[in-house]
Amino acid sequence: MIRRYDFGHPYDTGAVVRQLPVCEDRVPHFAVAQDGCRVSFSAPLGENDMIFGLGESVRGINKRGHLYRAWNSDDFSHTENKASLYASHNLLLFSGKTGVFGAYFDDPGAVTFDLGYTRGDEAVITSENGDLSVYIIEGDTLIGLVREFRHLIGRSYLPPKWGLGYIQSRWGYASESDLRTVVKEHRERHIPLDTISMDIDYMEEYKDFTWNRETFPDMAGMIADLKADHIRVMPIIDAGVKVAPGDPTYEEGMANDYFCRKENGDVFIGAVWPGRAVFPDFLREDVRRWFGDKYRPLLETGVEAIWNDMNEPAIFYSEEGLAAAYQKADELREKNIAIHDYFALKDAFANMSNSMDDYRRFFHVIDGKPVRHDKVHNLFGAMMTKAGAQGMKAVRPGKRPLIFSRASFIGAHRDGGVWQGDNNAWWGHLLLNLKELAGLNMCGFLYTGADLGGFGCNTTEDLLLRWLQLGVFTPLMRNHAADGTRDQEIYRFRNWEDMRDVLTVRYALIPYLYSELVKAAEKNDMMFRPLAFDYPRDEDACRTEDQLMLGDGCMIAPVYEQNARGRHVYLPEDMLLVRFRSSTDYDLVPMQKGHHWLRLQLNEFPLFIRKGHVIPMAGAAEYVEAIDASALTLLGWLDHGTVITLYDDDGESDVIDFQAGLTVIDVQVKDGVVAARAEGRTVDASRVVLD
């Protein structure tokens, strides 16, 4: 059951799709206090209570003990002290002595979540603007709360099936020759690859919806050639439009008053990659239609995938902020700059970026009225994603677009996926990648993953290999790095063959992963779950932060420490260990419930299958369209028969006929022999272990 409570004048954020009546009684579970426009919601916390949710955020799966702030922020240094990342997903799930309940704070402005930070026995959630709807979710189990919430917010976006293929990306692919070389190296070495991603280098002077005609003289021809080799091309689109008289996007936006303005009526000008830029008012439907249609020239060259970036929005500086910094420098120019003046000078320039003053300088038009940006800041990226998705569907009707974004808000989960932002080549960010998967799934974002190997800093061979081993299981699997960092394409490394072998496992598992992804969307379920969701009465499982349940029958536990040749794992029940080295080279080891030290060489990684379950694997393939899902090998540990369902379809149609796409695989055990059958498929059960 879900109940709605309104405060102030809530904005229609588009997050929910079920309109509920507003309750007039007191908000259950919370004490409510108002201080000016601020509204706070306080709840007591028992000693062992846990809190889940908040989607993309730092620290653990259990969010208790830290201070978080919903404020979409362009901050690539995802250290544990950060209160905000690129997205705002304001869902909390409380689990404790008195039971479980959830709360969603539908507020597009800043919200702070003090989850036992100020007082260890109290959670305090504060809306800084006081205009919001609060949805209280009641249920018996944590996964039940998630399903109720997901039903409230609508079905999750699904990518085309080829979107589960491996994506190679880099800020630095500056020419057609660069892209062709990367593809050639993958294909010649038989490293699986489905998509190559282009960062800002392809643009003409960093202008959206353009490409450099000198370095990409025949974009359509290149895309056609790569498509013939089963490679899609994915360009980036940024939120800021360059101030460039003569550029069609800038000229049309100015002529039609599509850009955000300041209180005095002037168009707001900030700076991003091209320098001075203006920002479309994505909160207006007419602006979204216009901007979405601007994707058309790229799509008509053959582009089938887009990633949206810088859409918090990121602002390097504004004209006002730059002028203030220069003024501070002039004031101090002739002084003996001691400690306080030094920091004042440093901060004058460092604080220009993503300044709160700038976010208060411009306005959106909502229902014909001006609304200051900071009041609705967290919607900006979600509305850009909506614009892009609508534009792509208009050009390719009936087809699922591949689109993902950096900034997001709940509601954007219906239009596209998210990648987990500009991380770094840190072992801690590999673990953070794992932890964010569950939180994002709770909030409806199923198509997600991180920049494998790390975006910033220089990766290492073992870090990339271990990160690929986690990426095998994430729906979005992309290797992406920043300009100026070490080249980190797989073929650059001494142990590239081990990395290629990891990708063979990914492609063998795509029929299973795609099926679990679609089933999670269809049932408003999670693909990745904390162990606490499946084993709520097992204290060790509830406190496990570095393992996740995957689908109905599996658990993942990646190695995430430098130089490690194994890791501790906790099995909350008997499970079958699959120790992978490649899709054809793996061990099957039945293991008993309990704590174990698991040895894993650098080229080995685990998947655990729950006893009584089996999962299917296909044969080797170098791109998704080459996967033969008609011939499957089953892996599992049985003492009697079982039945599994596998979903499959054409991989592109935007109409999901769930029942028509299901295949039932019947596995029987008789006289110590395993046999399996499925209509229209060949099923090999020889790798199923018998108890």
C-alpha cells in the first residue's frame, strides 16, 4: 500500500505514473517539522536498523550513518565524503525491529538525508524548498516495497539486445581513422565488440549535432562500413549549446526563445566545453520536442545509440562568476598574499564551477510561470533524456533506442539507462560500482554500469581485468577513459587474451542476462539485490556489502582488491561455484552454506548458482547478433528436476510480448541422469552437477 502526503506546492516531476489521492492525516513513521520553507521528516532508528536506497550515491549498500544530499553534481572525485553525485534518487527503505517501510520524497530541489549522521539513533530528511510530495510505502518485505514503488513509477526502460554487447569508448577518438583502428584491433584479435562510442572529439568546435568534416569526412559511409561489421557508433550529446551565430541549433533556439533566461530577461550564458554556452529549457515540452528532433541528422547517418552528458547541468563558469573571480584577483594583486588571502584567491576561481549562485541566476518556464532553476535543478538531466528518447523514437518508430545519461531523476528510468559517471581508476570505485547496482535497481534503473577500468587516472592491467570480470554481469558494459590517461583498450595490455576470455563469458551469458533484464522490467523487480532482501533473517547476509544476488538463481562476488588472489565469501545457503576462466574453461564446485576463503587467480572469477537452480549459456560469439541461443548449455546443482523460463525476442521491437517470448526449459533427474528439453532449442545438461 502507498499513501501520498503533500507539502507546500509540489511540482509535477513526472516521477510517478499512478496518481494517488492526497492523505490529510499525519505522516506515518515520521515526525514532521517546518522551519520557514524547510520541511523535515524525523524517524527513530534502532541499534540494528538498516536503510537502503538513494540509487546512485557513495558508500555502502546500507546507507545508514552518512549525510547525503540530493543535488545533481558534476564531481568526478567520488570519494566517501561526498554528499552528492550526478543523480537524485530520493527513495529510502527502512528495515528494523518494527518491520519494513519505504518513503519516496518527490522533490526536484535539494533534499538532505541525515541517516544517523548527526545522531546515530535518528534519521532526518529535509526538503530545503518545502514543496514536495511524500509517498509512504507499506509492506512485509523489502523486495515487496520495491515492487510497490516500481509499480508507482512505471516500467523501466529496456535497451535493444545489442545494447548488452561490449562497448569501447574513449575521450580521445578524434578521427575516423581512430575508430576504424580500434574496431580492426578488436576484430583481428577476436575480442567481442558491438559498439564504439565517440566523446566530444568528433564535434565541430564542440557544437551539438555537428561533426568535424575534416576528421570525419564521410560519417554515413564510416557508420555503414562499421555496421556491416556488426559495430554500432554511439556519439555523445552535451546539454550546453555553444553561443555560435550561424550554428542552426543556436540560431533556432534563440529565435524561438528555447533557452533559459535570467530574471532580467537576458539569456543565461554559462561555459562548458565550447566556452560560452546557453542551456535549453528542457522542462518545457516544446523545447524537448525541438531538441529531440535535432538528433535527426546524426540518426539519419546511421547512428542508433546516443549518450547524454554534462546534463546536471555542468557549468564551468558564468560571465558573472568569471568577472567576480577576476575582481578578487585584482584586489589582491599588490598585496602580500598570506594564508587567508591565498585561499580566498584560490576559491574565487575554484568555486566558479557549478556555483550555487549560477544555479540561482536562471529560470525555467513551468505552466507559463518562471521558476528559478535551483528549485527544480534535479529534473534537468531527466528531461534531456526524455527529449533524446522521444527524438530517437520519432526517427526509428517501433524500435528501442539505445540511450543513457549521466544525470538523472526517478522518472528518467522509463526513457533510458544511466552510467555511473566519471569515476576513477581506483579499486574503491570498482567496489562502488557493485554497490550502486542494487540502489539503482531499487529506483527503476536496470540498464546501468560503470566505466570499466575507470574514466580518470591511469588504470592497471589487474584493475581492468578485475573490473571486466564484474562488468560481465552489468547490463551496460562499457570500457571508457579520459583524454590524457593511459590507453586502456583491451588489446593494449600484455594479458589481453585473459581479458578477451572474460568477454567470451559475457557473450555466452547474454541470453540469460537479457532474459533476467526483461523479466525484471516486466515484473517491476530488481535484477541485482542486496543479500538482505533474500535472506532477511540471516544476520551475516544482511551485513554483507560486497556480494549481490543476480536474477532468481545467482549471486556475484567480484574480486576488488589489488594483487588479491582470492576473497572471502559468505554463502547464505548451499550454492554451486562456477569458477570462470572463459566461456569454455570453468570449474564447477558445490559449496556448503557458510564463510569461505575462495582462491581466484587473476584470470579467474566466480559466479554462484543457488542449489536447485540452473542457468543457460550459449556458445562463443564476437557480437550479439552472432549469439546462437538455440543451442544452450545448462549449469547448476540439482537433486531433483526444475523448470526455468527464458525470455527472448527480436531484440529491437519496443512492444514487449512477454508471454509470447517465454521458453520453458524442463530439467529432469532420473536414475542419476539429467535430461533437459525446450521447444525449438537444443539443451545440453551435461554440466549440471548432481547432489
